[in-house]
Amino acid sequence: MKNKFGKNTLRCLFAITLLLLTIHGTAQSSKQSNEKIVRTVYTAYEKKDWNMLKSVLAEGFTFSSPVDVPPIDIKVYKEKCWPNCANIKKFTIDKLMVDGDNVFVTYHCWTLNGKVLSNTEYFTLKDGKIKGFVCFFGPGIGFPDNKGK
């Protein structure tokens, strides 16, 4: 009886360990996937590739910022925000934090005329696509087409 109990306990512990490893692996995979999806936004702006950006945006996508309240949809985003890509040279991501389907990014962006802006953005994802994001302007010019500073 003692030997049988020991084998069953060992099997249960092994099964629990496998389950925990699977859950951890799935969470890590999801975290890496969500990070990659969000990084695609910045790459698309650098490459000026609307189709690349659109490929990671979910149906019903919305965007908001201090100048875009209430949030705008993908059509208005393309008309109003996407043209900023023409002024962008590169992004440097300072911090990117993934918490499930929520991603925070703080970055510096260099414009073609040498200006620098620093922003933080909060992304929400659903089913591997960006459902929405909010941009919080930092010090500097705020966004590439801004005529300030």
C-alpha cells in the first residue's frame, strides 16, 4: 500500500510540474508575442509602411491622446496620425512592460529635422491584435508634426 501511494504521489507531482511548466511557457510565449506586436507599430512608422501597421490593429481599433479626446477610430487615425511617419527618423524604446494583454512603452523618437520627443503609450491587445492605445505626450515637441520647440 505504501509503495502504491508513493508512486501515485510521484505521478501527481510530475503531472502538476508539467502543467505549471506549460502554463509558464504559454504565458512567456504570449508576453513575447504581445511585445513583438507592439514593436511592430514603431517599425511601421520608421519604415513608413501603413500595411505593416494595419496588420496588427484589431477591428474596432481606437486611439487617444491629449489632443484626441474622445478616442478616434482607425479611419481618423490614418488621416490624422499616420502622416506623422513622414517626419520620423527612428524610435528608441527605453522601457517596454507587458502585463498580459496590456503593454506600456516609453520611448524617444527622433524626427528627420533632428528634434526629439519622449512619450509613453499604453496598448491594449485582444486575440493578438492591438485593440487600442493611448499616447501620453512627454517633454519636448509631443508629436512629430507639432510646430513647438
